[in-house]
Amino acid sequence: MEKVNFYDSELFNEQAEKTFLLQKNKIKMLLPDVDIQHVGSTAIPNTITKGDLDIQVRVYANQFAKAVELLSNLYEINEESIKTDTFRAFKDDATNPPLGVQLTVIDADFDFLWKFRDVLLENKNYREEYDNLKKEYEGKSMDDYREAKDEFFQGLMETPEFKKYVK
């Protein structure tokens, strides 16, 4: 059973930002017209993180297939993640910190990671609730944590703060 561990994001912020900028530049060389967002816990100061870096690459539908092809040359496809016509996940465990890249079609079903980040940045209570959830799962099953995290974010999608981003 894979266990989950969390750390103070301050331990990772500087390196995460450096790695984000480096990866953003690499992606922009291949896909100059895409929107690249630093998402996940390392994008939110003073939170708890697993210590990985998450990047969301947002493309228009007509760019998706080419973006999958080009990002596959940079990163390993994350076989544990879902694959759809509008979402693909990649990873690079060799970067510092380890990297997850989520490719999404703009305004499609999975184009919400940047919205979660912004809602958490705006609302201290949601950040505290999310950090408390992480503390509850410290050292426990990664699968159980992911299930609880999914429930948390499903609830976040029902908030007025999140709904203001929905078209």
C-alpha cells in the first residue's frame, strides 16, 4: 500500500517555482500559444503539500492532439490517470520536485485545476479545511487520501467562489 506524506509548502516553494519556470519555458518552446498554470499545493503559499509540482497546460480543442504528441516527447504519460479526448496526464519523477503535467482543453470538463487554485487562494477557510484533510491522512493510504481529496474538491465545486468561474 502506497502511503501519503505531507510537508510544509515553504520547504518546496522556491525550488517548485524554479522548476515551474523551467518547465514552462520548455513547453512554450514546443507549444507557444498555450496557457500554462502553476496549480496544486505548491502554488498556494502556507499550505501543506505532498512535495510535488503540478502544472496545467490549457489548449484549445484543435491543439489537443498535437499537444499530446509533443508533451509525450518531454514527459512520461501517467498511466495511472484517466485519459479522455480533453484530458491527458504526464509526469516526470526525476525533476526536483517531481512533476505532474495535466493537459486540458480550455472550458472542457477537466479544465478546473486553475479554478481550484484560485478559490483556495481567495478563501482561507477552504485552505484550512483542505490542510486539515491532509493532516487526517498523513501516513495513511494514498488511495484513501485521493478519494477524500476528490470528495473535498467535488464540494468545492458547489461553492459560490468556484461557480463564479463557471460559464
